[in-house]
Amino acid sequence: MTHPDHAAEATHLEGTVKAMLRQIEAWEDRDRNAGADLETSLTLADTAEELAAVLSPHVHAPYFGRMQVNIGGRTQALYIGKHAFQDLKGPHHVVSWESDVGGLFYQTRTEWTTPTRLRGTVLHKRQLDVRDKTLLRVSDLYDARAGGETGAREQVLIERLGEASTTGMRDVVQTLQPEQNDAVRLDAGRNCVIQGAAGSGKTTIGFHRLAWMAHPERRQHQADAAHCMVLMPNEILADYSRKVLPGLGLDAVTVTTPERWALGFLGVEKMTLEDRTLHLLLTDRDTTRRKQAWLRAKALGSARIEEVLRRHLRDRLQGNARATHLEQRSEYLGRTVTYRIDPPALALLIAQTVQVDSRLGYRHELTRQLHAHFAAQSGADAGDAAAQATWQDLLGRVLRQVFLGLQPVTETRRLLADPQRLQAIGADLLTRHQLHALTLDPLAGVPRARTASIDVVELPAILTCYALLSGIGRREGRALHEYAHVVLDEGQDYSPLMYRMMARATRPGHISVLGDLNQGLHGYKGPNDWREVEQVLGGAQVATLTRTYRSTREITAVAAQIAQTYNRSGSPVVGVDRSGEAVRRSEGLGLQGLAGEVRSLLAAGHRNIALVTRNVLEADRLSPALRLHDVDAQPITTEQCRYRGGVVVLPVHYAKGLEFDACVAVNADNDHYDPAVEYERRLLYVTVSRGLHALSLHAPGALHDLLKPPPPLHPVLA
């Protein structure tokens, strides 16, 4: 209220709100939207109502920023908001943040060239905190006359980060930092990898990049939201993430998990999905078995498995062709035509089919080849529907014979269970160690589901088999189309083979990968580094977010201490300079002490608190035990659970991607997190990096070696 321009800005805000309400009223007035006839009138009215529905949510906060710019010698003010608005009767226009000029609000550069080749210069930037149609605060971020940046951008950010957590992902449009904005606006039409530490906002940035890609200014690279997909690591996080999409205009985007999408695409949704490798890694203490399970999963996810499957399917198709000798007589244009196919001719067509790298699969390509073959026998055009009808029955019989017995699930498992076959077709593709790993069965002691099931580590190979046979992409009726854009969250946990399949399903250059190599809880599926991803995708631009915005300085220091022992990203963990509570360390306290710690955090005003355990079994036991000590903690131990806020107990692999006001690391000791094993340190890093404002480290005995408080400085050094 003390800013000298507050009154003027409040007046402009009032005018903008009134202009928006006038426009909404005009759109909703059906008498104004009348056409030449009833059908036209209904169409115009429906379109107007849709426009009104899109604009209405933005009336309470029409914009959040203002820039004063000079374009072609003329100075003007531009207001930046989530949704563009053109005031037809006044000066209250709003520029969308996704537009090229709107992006200048976040950037450090101050000059640009307009599409009409005019030179533009930013003179002033201002943050406007607007809530419920009221201007609360004005903060000047940049003033060319006063020397440039004022430092207020960091102050606004820290104040926003100090707010309590919610049960949904944060909307960061108003506080995008320059490095985050650069990641959002990486070149359209090129695959990208956004690497960032825990709390750097990479998932949210990925959503904002998708919104940016959906803007009309992306021209030929514009992505229709209804044709886009976001893959999240689990259903808990998918539900958590869906709440931010409508605010970005992405209501129509499909949000699911890679496993659920793959099962649905394969048509086996009723099969149970299990991850026996993760179960073994989190519960078995036998280092040899864990290593074997890790190596087998890595071998199964190798991108070279695609070529192994190609060779296997080629031989199987040719084998079926050897028993195919069919013919059919049909009437065409008043004459009898005999259509026939014999093994040599069919073998040649199959050889030509498998050489074509078609996204639509062998069945589609062989069908095309057979149409041409039969058309030549009748002298007709291959695309003539009338001619096709004369050989359609024979075509179906040939296809049934050629693809006989080739079911993706059983065929993939048949190959993987045959070491001699793998050796015969894969010796020059897979290493000796990979071939050996595929013959091992370290999961023999891990219980299987009682119903028909698919393991997550075999799923990419099964999906590949299906894609080679029948194609891959976005289903629209019976047709397969490319996805317009796909966002892959937690990209460090996708196998190279899965990356290969997503590249086949998506139009070239339209995959955005978000991940952190230091948080690879499913590294047995993931790539060794981002260079491997670049290679599989056929090229990608890599951006690194160097700061973490989630936690206080005190919490970030603990996480950084763990990450530096194995840092795979190449960048240190650097936090925002936001001070908070000291990290709480509790040693030698049992369940009663843990319950007391939760009550203490609640008394301190923290609403959303997570007790993070190493695995599901610990979480299942802890929740009812805490109730005996007057602490009601909701268990989140399956993907069917939903995070609704409050006090929750959940294993680390479900906590990943979520954030809470306070986090309690349960059993944070050497017995539960072996300090000699990198994977165990990754688990610990993810655990301690969940809290925004408070972190409590709890152990029944001594705390983990990496969680001990640093020794006090010598007085002279201090």
C-alpha cells in the first residue's frame, strides 16, 4: 500500500476486471450472438459460452506483472497474465505469459525484435500481487533508469516459498525464475531433458513447458492439448499433479503412469502389475541377489532388445509363411480372377515388410504389400475399394496364418526364457554380461501375484513386441496417430527401451524429459546418464536447473551432504537463501518419542506432515502403531491411495515427487540405509528432501553417518 504507484495500479486493475466482466456478459448474451439461421445462431452462442467459460476463472486475478517497453520509438505498458485478453473498448489488454513478449517478464535480456522487425526494449518490470480482484502489493523488479535488477524478484520468491504446502502441485507462473523460464522455452520441435535436483521445480516446469507448447505462437510445433500425454511415476503423484493442469489450460491432457498407459495400450488392463525387482531391493539384504536383479533388469531395458525382438519376429513370421499356400477366385469387372499367394512370394513380401521401419507395425505394412500383390494379379489399382473387396477374404486368411500364435506377452516371454535362442540372434547385439544376466533368476524367492501378472521390468519388451507387430501411438478409434507432445516425469527411471518406444509413439522432437540422476530409485530400469537418452531419442537439448526452491537452507544442507557422496548430475545442490527451523535430530527414541515429535510439529503450525519409511512394510506397521500414541496418520501404501493432506505415513518411493510442510525421516540409521551402497544413499537423499519448512531425523539408535550434525567450527575459524 505504500508504493507510490499503488493507487494507479489499483485503478487499472479495477478497469481490467470491469472490462473482462463486460466481455463475459456479452459472450453469454445469446441474443447478441445471433446468426443468419438457427443452426448458425446456436453455433455462435455455444462458441461464445466456451470463450466466457475460459476467461471467467481469470477475473479474480487478471494479471500478475507489468512491463513498460519501448517498441519502434513508442513507449507502452504491457500487463502479463495467465490468459490473454483483448479489451475491445479500452486499454485494459492482457498479454499471455506463454507468448514470446510475455516471456520477457522472466528473462534477463531486455531487447528483442518483433515479428514485424521492430526493435523493442524493456524499460521497467513490476510484480503485482493480485488476489480476489484486489491489489495487495506492488514490487518493482527491474528499472533501466535505476541500474537494472532491484533484487525484489528474490524477495517475492522467498515469500512465496515460505507459504504452507498444499495437496496439489504449485503453480509457479508468477514466480518463474530466469533459469526455469529458459527451460520452459527450450527450442520447440526439439526433444529436451531438464535435469534438476529435488525441489528445483522440474515437474512443474515440464507442465509449464507443455502449456507453452500449446500456445499458437509455436506455429507448426503447436501441441493440441487433447493429443498430449504426461506420464508420472505413480498414480498418487498423477492425481497430485492433475490439479495444476486446468489452471494452465491443459484440462484435456492425458495424465497417467507409463505402466498404466502401456497396459491399456496392450489391452491387458486386468492383469496385475508388479515390481518384484523393487521389492527385492527394498527388502532383501543379500547383496549378490540384489546385484543380479539389478543387472537383469538393466539388460531387459536395453535399447538393443528392440533389434533382438525384430530378428526373432522376422524368423517367426517367415516360419509361418512356409506353411501358407492359399488362393481364391473372385469376379472382377465381369471376369474371373484367381488370387494366389505361395510361400516364396509371401517370404519375399515379409522380407520387404520387416525392412520398413513403420510406426504402424508389420501387420499394417504387410497388408499394404499384399494389397499391391493382389492388385497386380487382377490389373486393378491397389487403392480401389471395389477391387479390394474381391480379395479381402483371402487377405484376412493370409494375415491370420502369418501372425498365428504371435501374442506380445507370450512371445516375449518365450524368447526371454530361451537362452539358446537369445544367444543365436543376440550375440552381436548384447554383451556377454547382458546375455548372462538374462539367464539368471534372482527373483525366484520373491512372491508372485496370484492372478495373471506382468512385471514392470518386462513391460517395455512386451510393448516393443506389440509395437513391431501392430504399431504404437495415440489411439483414435481403430487408427493410430502420433502424440503431439509427451512429458516424461522422473526420466531417470525410464529404460532406454521405453524411451525408444515413446519416441516411436510421438512426433519427432516433441518429448520433454524431467529428471534427476541423483534420485534414481528405479535405476535398475533407467539410463546410465542423459547422453544415453539423447542417443536413443535421436538427439535432445539438455538444461540443468541449478537451484532447489523447495526447502529451507537448513534442510538443503542435509540433502546436499548426502548427494555429494555420489553426485551423478555433475551439479552441486544449491538452495535458495531461505532460513528456517533447525533440523531436529532424535536418537535412541522409540515409538513414543516419534509420536511426540509429530505432535510437536503440529503444535508448531505445520499442517501437512509426512513420516517417510524405507519400504511399504514399515509404513503398514507404523500407521496403526502411532494411533496407540494418539497420532492419526493416514497410510499411503498403494497406488490406489490418494494424498489428501494432514499427517501421512508412506514409503520413500511413493513420497518421491511430493512435498510437505514437514518431513520426518523414520529409522534414519545405518541399519536401514546401508552407507556403503549408493542405492541406499539415493533413498536417503529422497527421504530428507521432501520437507519445505521442517525436517526431523529419527532413529531408534544412532543416526545414519551422513545425518550426524557437522562438528562445531573452531573459534578461530568461526
